[in-house]
Amino acid sequence: MSEVSISEVTKNGLWTNNPALVQLLGLCPLLAVTGTVVNALGLGIATMMVLIGSNCIVSLIRNHVSDAVRLPAFVIIIAAFVTCAELLMKAYTYELYQILGIFIPLIVTNCAILGRAEAFASKHPIGYAALDGFMMGLGFLLVLVVLGAIRELFGQGTLFDNMHLLFGSMADSWRIQPFGDNYSFLVVILPPGAFLVTGLLIAGKNSIDAAIKRRADAQKDRPVKGAKRIRTTGNIA
Amino acid sequence: MVFKSIGFNSIVLAIFALVTAIILATTNDLTKERIADSERRAAQRALLEIIPLERHNNDLLMDVQPVPQQYWNLLGLKKGGNIHIARDNGQPVAAIIPAVTADGYSGDIAMIVGINFDGTIAGVRVVEHRETPGLGDKVDLKKSDWILDFNGKSLVNPSSDGWKVKKEGGEFDQFTGATITPRAVVYQILKTLQYFNDDQQRLLEQSALNTEQAAQ
């Protein structure tokens, strides 16, 4: 069992090992449902709930299930949580359930979920497993929502359209339409747009990482004040 | 040894299956009514958009008649469907007829067509489609008002020559960059009107019969 800290788990899920931007897991829903913020948010929340639940249960049973049957057991757990999520969405957010369609049951095959069960939850106590599920889920959710926001804004020219599907009538006035009525940019709404925007997000993350690294390196190499310098002349072989 | 391991592992998995089944059955039971209610309301919402409550006072979801099999082809229905009859104090006001066209740009376009018993269209809604976002999806009321152009139209207004998109000399607008989708919808609505014209009498009689039975 490897030692972990809360801050490390948090950073891992949200940034360093973000399931969508670094591990590139669960791309199928990521690309398919991020046409609008509300779709992205709906699927993101469902995925996060399943991830937290499955991580907790997997962690609880980690010492009772033999290696030989652990995968079937994990899959049963994940499938159970997804079915619950599906039933709940059907009951409380029926229209959103209809829009997301097949992508809700497909959460079962989101590799990020089985991946975390196998790589993390099955090796760590429940507290950490729950936190990992939450942070990984949140990392996934945030990328989904950012992607949805960019595609909705530049694709159909609105932001937070149809949010009432998730939040009821209080969200009726959330809709923003900054570019006027007839704006639409087809490529961004269609699947290629999802690939393009995801690529840009990954590139953005990488360039931020590179900048951080450059700064850290510069910090390291800077000579300490007052250090004695050794003068060398001639060639040192 | 192998048998012992098989035995132990199957018991573990069986326990899992059992616990899972219990959880799922419970969730299903708890959400069942709410889901049925949501489904009902979703189905009703589209119907009420076409024939609002001011125009009728019966339960649209209960007042149904199946589409006769000989008309399935005309309406594009593969598995049949139900016609909802709207009534005001027992008097039939309009029929809401399901129709599907396979001539869209990608896949079937399912719609419901509300026709008043005087032969004019009360309203049309596309309920399911996979047309290109930004182009063909303007048949959806969420994207554009185009579908409202059919309100008040009938078999004689415009005449049958007019039941085409403008590009082909008809009355109805096509969209920039998308002719196939609106053309498919216009034709299917025309066919639905023709069906209604054919079957109107029987619908009325059947509807009266149903009311009598309900009253008894």
C-alpha cells in the first residue's frame, strides 16, 4: 500500500492525473455529450456520483475479494451504481435523461471508473478512496463543463441554455446570448469540434505545466546570494 | 484445490449479485411511480402544446384510438401508434396523429400532427429527429419557429400544388443549406392531412362510441 496525502489525491484528480486531460479516459461521453453546458453538467454529475460510490464500495471489500474474481465484482458494483443513477435521472430530470440517452448506461464502460477502482480504491482505505472518487469525478466534470461551455458559446452562440432541465424554473433566466440571434458555427457543435476543443484544452494544460516547470527550474538554477564563486581558468578536462 | 477456489469465489460473487439485486430492486421500487409520472408528463406536454387546455377538457392521454393498420404506410408508422382525441365537454375538437417520415437527411423524423375536425392544422411538433445541428434541426420548435407556419393550413389551403417547399414552387420556406429536411416534413404533413380526410368519419364515430361506453 502506497502512502498518500489528501492534497496529493486532490491535485492528482483535478490536475496532474486528470482523467479527461491526462489519462484520456472516458473520451466517448466527453466528446459526445458536450454540446451544451447542461448536458455536460448532467453527465458529469452522474459520472462523479458513480465514481464516488464505486470507489467507496470497492475500497470496503478490497480485503475480502480474491484477485481472481475482483474484476467481475468491480463491474457488478459499477453497473449497480449506474443503474441507480439512471433510475434517479429518469425520475427527477426526465428530459435531460432523454437528451443524454444511451450515454447514461454507457457510464458503465467509462474506463475512468474501473480504472480508479483498480488502480486506487482497491489499494486504499475508504476515506482516501472516497476523496479520490470525488476529486477524479470533479476533474472529469470540470473538463466536461468547460468543453460544453466553449462548444455551446462558439457553436450555437448561447451559454447556460436549457439549464432548467437540471435546476428547474429558477434557471430560466440564466441563458446568455452574447452574439445575437442568428449566430451559429456548425463545426464546433459537430463531433470534430469536440475533438478540436479537447485538443486545445490539453495543449493549454500542457503549456501551463511547461511554464510552471520553467519557473521552478529557473528558481533552482539561480545562484544563492553570497555564494562564493570559483574562478576557473584554462581547460578543465 | 481448484474446486475449493471455485466454490469460494462463486459464493463471493453470488453474495455480490444478491446485494446488488436488493439495492437495484429497492431503487426501482422507490423511483417507479415518479418515473411513470415523469414519462406521462413528458408525453402530455407535447400534446398540450398543440391543443392547449383552453380548447379541451378531457384527458388526452386516456382518449386514444389505434391507427388502423391499412394507414400505417401512409403515416410512415412501422409499429403503429395512437391517435389522441381532444374534446371539449364531450364534443370532439381535434385529433393528434403520429407520423414519421424516413425521407429526412439522417434517419427518421417523428412528429405529431394536430388536426382540428374542420380539417385545419392545429399544430405540428417534431418529437424526435437526428437532423444536422444548425441546418436541418430548424424543424424543431426549440431551434426555430418554422414549424408554426403550418398552423391553420389544410388540404385546400394551400392547394395540393402549394404543399411543397418554395424551391419547388410551393408555399413553405426551406432553410439555407437544408432543403431535404423541410421537404420531408412538408410531404409527411400533407400525407397526414390526407389520412385524416379519409378516416375522419370513422374517427368521429369511434370516438362517440367510446364516450358512450365510458358513460355507461
